[in-house]
Amino acid sequence: MMRLPPFEYRAPVSVADAVKLMGDHGPDAMLVAGGTDLYPNMKRRQFEPKVLVGLRGIKGLVGIRGSAATGLFIGSGTTLTVTAAHAEVAAHYPALATAAGLVSTPQLRNMGTLGGNVCVDTRCNYYNQSYQWRKAVDFCMKKDGDICLVAPGSPRCWAVSSSDTAPVLWSMGATVTLSGPGGERRIPIAGLYQDDGIVYLSKRPDEVLTEIALPPAADLRSAYLKLRRRGSFDFPVLGVAAALRMDGDVVREARIVLGAVASLPREAVDAGALLVGRRLTAELIDEAAGVASRPSKPLDNTDLTHPYRKKMTRVFVTRALRRLAGLPERADDGGAGA
Ligand SMILES: Cc1cc2nc3c(=O)[nH]c(=O)nc-3n(C[C@H](O)[C@H](O)[C@H](O)COP(=O)(O)OP(=O)(O)OC[C@H]3O[C@@H](n4cnc5c(N)ncnc54)[C@H](O)[C@@H]3O)c2cc1C
Ligand code: SF4
């Protein structure tokens, strides 16, 4: 049995206290929300913080306010279960309800938070292993080693962004509020991520993500499709989020964001641009899906083969857009479930 290493647990009741504790302990400290990702990672010694600053006692981080008409504000400590079941989310931001409802298992969704999901660690077959396994292959640069075992000549880590909700929130144009020693700032969620498997977040380690804001849902249509081996609890090895704002049957705004194909969610910018100002026909969807699959460049470091994941990008974008167009999903477009 793998055991947690010793650590000190601090339980602030305000964001200001959490930020102060993070500052006091510097690189020795990490934030923990539901702990559903961090604790297993600590058992494998992927992280060895001496101090954990727990966010569960901060009441102000929990809950959903606002409305689809004015925009929704979701506290980072709101669980995935609550997010997925929330009536406004389910009715007006269905891709978010789908993504939150597809994360891991019911038990972990009851503990896991939306903020934790947005900040969840990147993954790689050579890294999400026990300490003994990693030691046997002489470790890798993400933790305890010097080289990348996927791309040995590479100066960087290519671990994969594996959050289900991040691509969805990006596609919807969500913003996040960060509280740090210098005060509070709000940034587009797209700016929270950077293309590095190790330092995958642009925020400072002592900044607490407090809130996720969704813009008003007028004319918004959204869909999320997830590829994984076991439908019961696997991480995504491909996620496709599509969000469109429509004027009747003409696309006014479009964002397609791919998950699990890079160290950050990757927006298929050209495919989105191709859709704008046009009617969402089957022919246009086919063309856009081809363009959307170009920035999908999965490596051989997660489950299922990378050529298959690349191929399924086009299939899933087609399915997502056909769903948003009200067209039937084609029966002959591949065998994987969403
Ligand atoms: C078996 C298993 C299957 C899983 N399957 C999936 C899956 O299918 N899809 C998926 O997306 N995830 C999956 N996960 C990962 C995890 O359960 C979820 O991502 C969950 O949402 C993490 O939320 P949490 O509150 O538990 O985060 P924690 O584990 O508490 O934290 C995760 C990371 O986020 C940071 N963090 C947490 N909250 C904040 C905050 N407010 N501000 C700043 N930083 C913060 C922590 O420091 C840590 O680095 C799985 C985990 C397991 C064990
Ligand atoms: S991509 Fe390379 S450095 Fe990063 S976790 Fe995998 S093997 Fe390690």
C-alpha cells in the first residue's frame, strides 16, 4: 500500500490567510482543495510538500451565483457534482455539466472541486507511476530526473493537460479570479495555461484561484466529447469542447478547444474562424473538423495510440458540431464512445 509522506496541514478560513500561509512557507507549501489528485500524487512522491494549505474551510469559495442571463460565477471550491447538477449550468452551459459529470468517479466528483480540476497536474505514462517504478527507469525531468523519457533530446517536458473542464471553460470564454499577495486579478482562462508540462500554469504558486466566471449564455450552444478507454473513470486522452454563439442558423462566434493533445488546452483557432459568419451545414462542419484536427499533436505518453487520438480529433469535432447544428451524429464516423 502506498502511504502519504508526513506533512503539516494548515486550515485557513479566509483567502487572505491562505495566501499569507503560502507566502510564509514558500516552495515548501502547496494548496489542496478536494485532494483527489494531489493526495494520490503525493503517495507516488510526485509532490513532496512539507505544508499543505487546505482550502476546504473557506466558505466563500463554495457556491454558484448569478444567472445564465447575466453570467454565472462559480466558486473554485464548488464540487464537480454540484457543478454538473446545477440547473442553470445544465440548461445553459451543457458542455460544462457534461465535462464536470465525466470526471473520474462519483466519489471523487463529490470531493473534487472545479478549481482543482482547472489547476490539475499534467499527466504522462512515465510520470504517473509509483516512486519505485519511476526509480527503475531513472526518473524523468518532471520529477527527480534530468531527461524526458518520451522525447529524450527535448529540453522540455511534454506531459499532457488532462482536465476535462479546462477546454470547456476556455471554449466558453470563461475568466478566472486569482488572489495573491498583490491583491486580486481576473484573467481569461486561456491566459492561465502555458505550454510546458512542468510549469503548466502561468499563475504564481501562492495565488489562489477563487472564482470562475462564465459570460452570459445568450445564443450559446456548447458540447463536450471525451475519449478514454474506460467510461467509468479514466482521464481524457482526447477532449473536444465546442462553443458557438448563433444568429439563427449563422455562426456569430466559435471556439473549438482540444484537451489532452498538448501540455495545455489547445484552441483550434483556424477552425473557429472558418465557421464565423456561415451557416452550420454538414459540408462546413466536415471542412472545419479537418482544420481543427491540425493543431492536435498528441505524443506517445498517454493511453491509446497517438495516431488514433489524432484521428479521433476530427471525428469528435465532427460529432460535436453536428450535435450543435441539430444534425444526427453519423453512424459511420468511428467506434469510440464519447
Ligand atoms: C482515479 C482518478 C481518476 C481521475 N479522473 C479524472 C478525469 O477523468 N478527469 C479529470 O479532469 N480529472 C480526473 N482526476 C483528477 C481529479 O480527481 C480532478 O481533476 C479533480 O477535479 C481535482 O480537484 P481537487 O479539488 O480534488 O484538486 P486537488 O487534488 O486538491 O488539487 C489539484 C491541484 O490543483 C491545485 N489547486 C486546487 N485548488 C486550487 C485553487 N483554488 N487555487 C489554486 N490551486 C488549486 C492544487 O494545489 C493541486 O496542484 C482523477 C483522479 C483520480 C484519482
Ligand atoms: S513528457 Fe517527458 S519529462 Fe514530461 S513527464 Fe513525460 S517523460 Fe517526464
